[in-house]
Amino acid sequence: MKKFTGRSFLKLLDFTPEELTELLDLAADLKKQKKAGISHRLCEGKSVALVFEKTSTRTRCAFEVAAADLGMHPVYLDPSGSQIGKKESIADTARVLGRMFDGIEYRGFGQEIVEELSAFAGVPVWNGLTNEYHPTQILADFLTIREHFGTLTGKKLVYMGDARYNMGNSLMVGCAKMGMHFVACAPEKYFPNAELVAQCRQIAQQTGAVLEFNTDPVSAVKGAHVIYTDVWVSMGEPDAVWEERIRELSAYRVDAKLMDAAGEQCRFMHCLPAFHDLKTTIGKQIYEKFGIDCMEVTDEVFESDRSIVFDEAENRMHTIKAVMAATLVE
């Protein structure tokens, strides 16, 4: 794994299909070791900074537990605990943290921020989520798909809903890299940007991947191995945005009828959190304002035997562990 030492993990476009497969293989091996109670403190004595401008349950827990399993000390910096880009420039923050830590995770806003951190830190930087990409999530998704279907090549993944941002972008790139069949299903205005689509089509020519863009849910999911969705609206958006997304994307909600249209082989995936019931504050607010008891997925599908969202959530830890180990072990 020496080829990864010292490298940052910023977006899937930076890695070859063979390299991504190696990271998945390492994650699978580390997962087996953890399940068997075998110690794997491969980074004993190192320290990592976890910079969160956007909070997250899964990403924080995955990085902290993975770091501890590898023998490292993680330091969590929440949105109020870092002056990055406010009182201190990104470049200066990177140079300070790079002198104190062996690696830096960043979760926040523009991709340019994590790229600049990597340029100045002098240590590996890992993208925990930006507006444009979410590469650690895709590794977890692909490990989960491999576990359930045995391989990635040729498997059909349909992403339902707004595919213009980090999840739609990263799933499209990942599927292109790994020779999969990717479908973005939504109204045309929610398709990924044309420049990235063109880049992924070039990759697909080399890997045999298929990229498809469809506005009809029933035809899009036919024969799918995975139907994947995400929340329609980011937190903090005004009511007008919620109204627009609910109006335009409700036809793309994943329900039992859509799963049945795909076939018995199909599994449901979601990067979480999901608005599938009224058991959250936000869920109740959505119901009170818009009169719906779920958004992107029904509770029936989310809680069904065909849902593998919690396998997927667990695998965040194993794949993040693989990324840190691969880039830090000399």
C-alpha cells in the first residue's frame, strides 16, 4: 500500500479503479479483523485533526472510532472550534495543523477549501464532505454493494432525486470508475452538470461503465440492483426551497411500488439521515408545514428487509479506517 502513503483523499477522480479496489480490499480486511477482535493499531502514536464546519453523526463517529482502532488520537474541531477562513486563512490553518497532526479531515463547504488544505498542510488531508464531493461515503457504499452482490462491475445503481451536488456527483464518478451502470433519475434540472458528465463519459469508455439520465422513475429502476436516494433539501434552506423540492421531487420518492418495479434483487440505500417518518423534530416540522409524513423514502421501504442503510452506515467506519491507514502507514 506504499503507493498511498502521504497522499490526500479529496475526490474519487484522483484515483484509478485499481487503487479504489485496493482501498475496498483493505477496508474489507480491516473489518474482518475488527469483527474477530484482532488488534490493528497500524498508526500507533499518531494524531489526527477532524475539522467539521458541518456537523455529522456518522462521519465524526466513523473517523473517531477508526482513528482509535488504528492507535491514533483524534482531536475534534467543531464549527466554533476552528477559525479556518474567518480569523485565519485556509493556507495558514493548514500549515499550523500540519505541524501538529499527522493527518487532517475536513467536512464543510466548497471543494476548493479541502484542496487548499491539502496543498499547504504537508500531511494527508481527507474529504469528509464538501458541496461537490463525498468520497468516503462512496467507498462505504461500494463496500456494502460488494458485500451484498459480490462485485461492482455491471451492477446498476439508480440515484433518485437531486443529483447536482456531492452525492449525485460522487456516485456518478464512482460508478464510472468501477464499470457500473449509473442512472440519475429526476427532472432534467436536477441532473449533474454537463462538464462532470462529459468527464465521467470519458472514464466510462475505458471501464465499460454505462451512464444514463432518465426522468421516468419506473423505466429508470427496471433491473436495478440498488436504488439510492438522499435528502431533498439541506438544513437552513428557506421554506420556498422546501416547497419547490417537494413539488418537483415527490414523484421520485422511493416507495414499495418503485422497489417492486425494480425487481426482487433490488436493495435500498441512503447515506442518512433520512426523512422517512415523524420521529424527528424536522420530520414533524415538515408534516406541519407541508402535510407529508415522509420525503425521499417511505417508512415502509426504509424499515424493510430490502433496506441495507445500516450496513452502509457501519461501513463508513471501515472504509475511512482504510483510507487513513493507507495514507499514513509508511
